[in-house]
Amino acid sequence: MMNAAIQTRIAQLQIVKAKVLAALRKGENYELKTELNSEYKERRKEAVRRVIANMTVGKDVSGLFTDVLKNMHTDDLESKKLIYLYLINYAKTQPDLVILAINTFVKDAEDSNPLIRALAIRTMGCLQVQEVLDYLCDPLRKCLNDSNPYVRKTAVLCVAKVYDLNRGIADENGFVEAVRNALGDVNMMVVSNAMSALAEMNSMGGDVWRLEPQIVSRLLTAVNECVEWGQIAILEALIEYEPRDEKEAENICERLLPRLQHANGSVVLTTVRLLLKYERYVKRADLLAQFAKKMVPPLITLLSSEPEIQFVALRNINIILQRRPRLLSKEIRVFFCKYNDPIYVKYEKVEVLVRICSERNSEPLLNELKEYAKEVDVDFVSCAVNAIGRLAIRFEAAAERAIAVLEELVQMKVDYCVQTCVVVLCDILRRYPGRFEAVVTTLCEHADYINAPEARAAYLWALGEYSEHIPSVASLLGAAVDSLLEEEDACVQLALVNACVKYFLKQPQRAQALVLRALQTASEKCANPDVRDRAYIYWRLLSADPSAARTVVLAEKPPVRPENSSLPEPLLEELVNELGCVSSVLQQPARQFVYARAERAGVPRGDAATTADYGTQAAVDTTPGADAAEGEPELLISF
């Protein structure tokens, strides 16, 4: 009895197990298939939602194509939108099955609801299947002349998709001409979409449309009544227009000025781009001053936006200032960093501050940079200290105050700050030879804190250059020579050999033993061949002709010039014409990373973005094996 009950229970469990395994084999798609064919409307709608959710996260639901198609005949707008989205996604992989949905599309294109008509014509255009074009022409022709502006504005964008798929059909059916005519539509959203469609067709290599004065006037009227995206489309199109004379340029600029008050940052930057373009044709100084005055407040307003928008605005402002250096000179305090600014915003603000600084406002900026140099972020401290040096080299009147600020920072004895300060101080000494020698004493007092290779090399240069002003130079250089072989960086070893030779040439009696020891150590015990060669050259030069050595080693060097951080003029002109775009943030012209523009400009698609055409060296990845395929041996020599 007991055995019979156990056997029955085991049989039941095996049946359950078989059912579970069968369900698992069928999977979620089987379940969705069942739900899509349910007799209940709500269950079918929920199944469509789940199909789209799976498609969105990357799951393959193409096997449900026919089942989804069966649900197209519905009055529910939400379900219809989801099903159309599914069709767009899988149309290219199932082109034969898409034809089954054509009748529904054609029927929806004649629906009484304008939303459904627009949805049908937009979806047919997005399918990008050649077989659909034959069925698309008649509905598209009707929608281009629809009484509802929403349908018309959707139809003109569909023409661009048809043009991309088959230009012959677009021309033969008069669709391109219909889009041109749409520029005269009474509804401004239709006008802006027609503008976008024509610009898109032009970018495909077709010459379907050119801006004319009458159209420009119409577009300037339309831009005031469009939503922000329509305004951007119209403003972008106006970039290509060249005014006939100064009067027309003045008129365009004056009609564009209200766009500077828009809340959308892209509209503002595109308007600034147009003003910078058209002001080249304006000769009146009062108008140019008025345009500049109007541009300042909206640019400053962008700095009160989210950090990401601030970053984009600052990158664009950097380009604008290279074109109009004095534009924001009175607004320097607006660009002071806040405590909660992200680091990438702080870097851009410092760059802008240095660019707009003048001798008149250099002191408050130096005080502000001094505070930045006291922060804990090592890279930002280095950025601030370097900015102080750039101001001192650029403005002679600010050099003394900059030296005082840098000395204060050195005396704080913060390791990472001291390293950068030493390098910057030596650059200032090179810029103004014969002045500020007293700062070398400060460096000597804090020599124990100078340990970075670049900083030590700069410090040793100062010891050799100003050895006659340093009473303890012999002991300082002697200690350095004793640790010569411990220095790992060749630049420090070379700087030490140079310093010892300079000290000897300036004070032969006191430095003879020191220079002999330095040259002997460098030439006999140093492993670096460059250091050995330098020591040999100095030794033979000093032995053969000390006066010639003095002429060579102590020759007057040209002073350091202010750093030119401006972009080359041709590149700057390109970027000014692309303000508000990705290229202005990357500070590379769009033709270097947008394939269509690159091909028109003659740049091969695979080329890396480079600024070599403008005289600046492009960044190159020198990591060993960076380009080597996985599993392949690295090349030891790269030609």
C-alpha cells in the first residue's frame, strides 16, 4: 500500500517536471506569442508593451513579427505607436513580411485622426525598405497637401527619407518641389521642417535648394513663431547665406538680436554664430558695439545652467574670445570658480579667465588664482599655478605681484604645489632676465621640498644662472653632485652638469674642484649616454679653450615668449562657423569626424582627427603595442 502511494507521488512529480521543462524550452517568446494572439484586448496590449521592452534592452523578438502584425488593426493609439516602432526596428531584416502591413499603413494615412495620419506616413518613411516606396507615393502626396499642419510638417520630413532611399522617385513625383513650396506655408512649424528637409537633402550631395533673399526674409519672420528646434533648424540654414551688401547684413543682424534672449542655450549660441558671421559685412562701429553689448548677457546667463551646459558654454566662449578678445573683459568676476563647480568646469573657467585678463584687472585675478592654488586637487592646483605664470609672462606689470604670490605658495611647503611653483618661477626669470634674482634665495631655502624631476631641473638651472648671487651655491651644488648617480631622470643630471659648468665659468677659483668632480662622475659613472656625451663635450671645451666655453655656455639666451594658446586662424574660422556644435566642444572641425563632411572635404573616412593642416602636431598614441592586434607580437620599431 505504502509502495503504491510512493510510486503515484513519483509519477506526479515527473509530470510536473516535464511541464516545467516544456515551459522553459518554450521560453518568454512563446508566452508573448500566446498573449499576442489572446482574445482579450488588454492582454494583447500588455503583450505588445512587453515585446517593445524586450526589444529596447536588446533581446531578439524578431520571431514574433507576424504575431505583432496581427495587432496593427487597432484603434488604440498607444498600441499602434508601439507596433510601428517594432516594425521600424525589424523592417530591414524582414522586408518581405513588412509588405503585409502596407494596407494598414495606407488605410491609416487616410484616417480622420491627424495624429494617426502623421504616424502612418512617418513610419512608412522610416522603414527604409525599397519595396515600400511604391506604396508610399500616393499617401505621401496627399499628406503633403493635408489640411492639418501637423500632418504636413511630418510629410515634408518624410520626403527627405524618400530622397535618401531613391532620389529618382522623389524627383519624378514632385516631392522635392512640394517641399520647396512648403517654405511658403502659413504654419511656421511646416516652414521649419521644410527647411530641415531641404538642408538634409543638400547634405546628401544633392543641389535641391539655395537660399534667396526672399526666402531669407520669410525665414527670419518664421523663426519668431517656431519652437526651439524649429528655430535652430532655420538659424543653421542661414549660416550658408551670404548677404548681398552691408545693408542686408545689418538688417539680418538686427532681426536676429531677439533670439539672444531665448532660454535655450543652443538657440543663443547659434545666434551668436550668425552675428559673428554677418558682422564681417558691417562697417559701422556703433552697430558692431551694439551687437557686442547684446551678446554679453546671454553668454553670462549660460553660466548659471547645469554644469554640463556650463562646460559647453565655456568651450564656445573660449572660441568666441579668440575672435573678439575684449568682449567679456569687464565680466571677469563672473568666471571665478565656485566651491561646488565640477573640476572640468573649473579648468575651462581658468582658461577663460587667463584669456580675458588685462593689466588693469590682473591683480584681483592673481589673488583669486592664489586661492585656487591652496585647494587639495593636485591637477587643479597645477593648473592655477601655471595660470599665474602665464599672466606674469604676458603682462610685465603683473610680474612682480605674481612673483610675490608664488613665493607665498612656496613658503606654504605643500609638496605638489612647490613643484609647479618652482618651474613657473624659473620661466618668469627666463622671461625677465636680470630681475627678481631675490626669488632664487627663496628656492634655495626650500630645496628640501623640491623633488619632482622637472622642478629639480628648473631649480638647478636657477642655481647655475644666478650662482654669483647665492652665497651657499657651492654647498648646494656639491650636495647635488654627491647624489648625481641617484638621480633617475636624465634632465636633472643634465641640468646639474650645466649648472656646475656655469658656476665654474663665473667663479673659476671657487668652483674648480666641484666642476672636475661633476664632469668626472658624469663621464665615467653615469649610465645615460646623453649625460656622458654632454660631460665629455664640456670637459674638452674647457680644456681646449675656456674663453670659447664662456662664449657658448654663458651666451645670452632669448627671453621666454608669452604662450600662444590661440587656435590657428583657418581652424578658428571653421570653428566659429560651427559654434554650438560638437566640433566647438572638441575644438576640431566637423569634417574630421562627420563622415559625410569628411568625404566632401577629401578626408579619408578612416583618418584620425588631426590639426596638422594648421601647423600643430596631433596627439599620437605612443603606448607600446597600442595598435597591435590581440595575440600578435609587438613591433619593436615603428616606421
